[in-house]
Amino acid sequence: MQFAGFTLRNNLFVAPMAGVTDRPFRQLCKKLGAGVAVSEMVTSNSLLYGSEKTRRRADHTGEVDPISVQIAGADPAMMAEAAKFNADNGAQIIDINMGCPAKKVCNVMAGSALMQDEPLVARILEAVVKAIPNTPVTLKFRTGWNRANKNAPVIARIAQESGIRAIAIHGRTRADQYMGEAEYDTIAHVKTLVKIPVIANGDIGSPQKARHVLEYTGADGVMIGRAAQGRPWIFREIEHFLATGELLPPPLVSEIHQVCREHLADLYAFYGDDRGVKIARKHISWYTKGLVGSAAFRRAMNQIPDIPAQLAAVDDFFGQLAEAGARLSYEHEREAHAAYPQELAA
């Protein structure tokens, strides 16, 4: 796919997620099939550029191109300054956040709250594009502020006229948060109105759903967020299915054990031992959620205090899985197989 001046391996994007899409996770997703992985949101407040959290979020050492950094804020001048700062420090694409529904972001009129003020949206986009003429700027937003005000078509036109190179749309309003089901009619409508690439986002959790959304909306690509947590190989599964129409078999337990191990090593190195162990807990929980016999393991994991013990527990868990079968097996799949003969009999 051609995107913002870059040739991508495919049209699959990792959604920016606070506390998730750090450098180790972005690198892993790219390794396992994603075309682009957008960073965690970086504040536009220049007073915070020196904070440890902001420096870590802006760390792209060794990351595969293209490097996309998302910025958030509500002041055009500050957003322009933040864009220039990040472009000067390695960002190859600047993404503007107008999709985050979190109260602490919306309460300062950033994130999806900006969709209420279309003139301000235009000023922010124009200021950022002007500040970094040699760096492409993209925009992520929602279908609207609430269901009575689905102004994504207006925002999309403003974006195109402001020089934005591509847009990603989450199929929910800010008021919806992450509740209910994403809708794709608005995204499909927007696609008919603009010439820049449109990326569809929301509830894309399987290869079949990715193909459906692409066909239904006419979008140029799909963006995957929560479904990639603990399952970063979803990108290669979708890539293979879109190319061949065939589903890959479940991955080998031995491979995912190794993927998890390498991810944990990157987290320890990136955050340091103490912080790394704490960050690793949620990723281990995501990796093992739904796997046969994982409930007790995940409860115990939260009490493990250090790296050696954490790794030993992971090794023991995957070792037991491998004894039960060569490929990953989820509880819901086992239940479905058990129910299948009964359905036939009925």
C-alpha cells in the first residue's frame, strides 16, 4: 500500500493505544505483519517534553519505518510546536488525535472533544501541516461527538482541505466510548467524499471481519487496536487471509511462548526491571486470556515480584500447554467443539 509517501507491506495498521503501543509492542506488531504502528499519544504541552514518560513515548530506537507519532492537544500553536519537535526527533509521520474519548483528555477539549468545534479543528490541522511541510500529517477521529451529531463527513472534508494526507475513523461516537458495536456506514459515506486514504477502525478482531469491513466501507485499510492485545500475530493472519482467502492454523504453542519471551525481554530492557515486571503483567494476562487453564495462572501472575520468577511462571504455563497440544487452544473453541455433536444430534 502507498501511504503518506511510504510503501507499506500491506494496509494493516496498529491503532494508537495509551499504555499499550509502546516501542516494544509496535516493533512486535510490525514483525508479525502490521504495515504501520502508531505510537502512544504524546502531549503537546512543551513543559512535559522532559518528563520520563514523554521521552520514553518518543523513543524510536531501532524501530522499523515508517515511524508514526500521535500528538494530542487543543491549542493550534502548541500542536504545531509538538509536531515540529517530534519530526525533528525521528517521527516520519505525525498523527493528530481527535479520537480519544477519555474524560481527562476531553475535559481539556482535546481528543474527540475537538469534534464539537469544527473551526478549531481547521486551525489545528492547518497549523500542524504548515509547521512541518516535509512531514506527512494524518488524523484519527470518530464518527462524531454523539449519535445526534455525527459530523465525521465535515471533519473529513476539513482534513483534506487542510493538507492532511490520510484519515482513520473509529466507527463510534465519543459518547459511545467503546460500548456497543462499531458502525461502518459513516466510514463508507466518508470514503465517497474524500480522495485521501481512509482507514476503518473499530471491532475488527478476525481476518473475516477485516475483509468484511474493507469490502463494506471501501476503505483503503483497517486499523486494529484491542484485538491485537495479546495476539499481535493477528496481523499476519489477516494479511494471509486477504491475500489467499484461507485461514492460517492456530499458531504453535512453542512459537507463541518464544514471542512472549522476547516481548518480555524487550519490556524489561525498555522500562527497567521493576517497572518492566509490572508492565509485563498485563501483556502476559492478554497473551494467556482464554487459553485452557489460564484463569488461575493469571491471578497468580499479579503476585510475582521479580523477573526470574515471572519468566519461570511463563515457561511453566506454556510448557503445560505444549504437553496438552502443539497449537494454541482456547476455552471457547473447546466448548464449541464439545457442543457441536449435540447440535448435530438435535
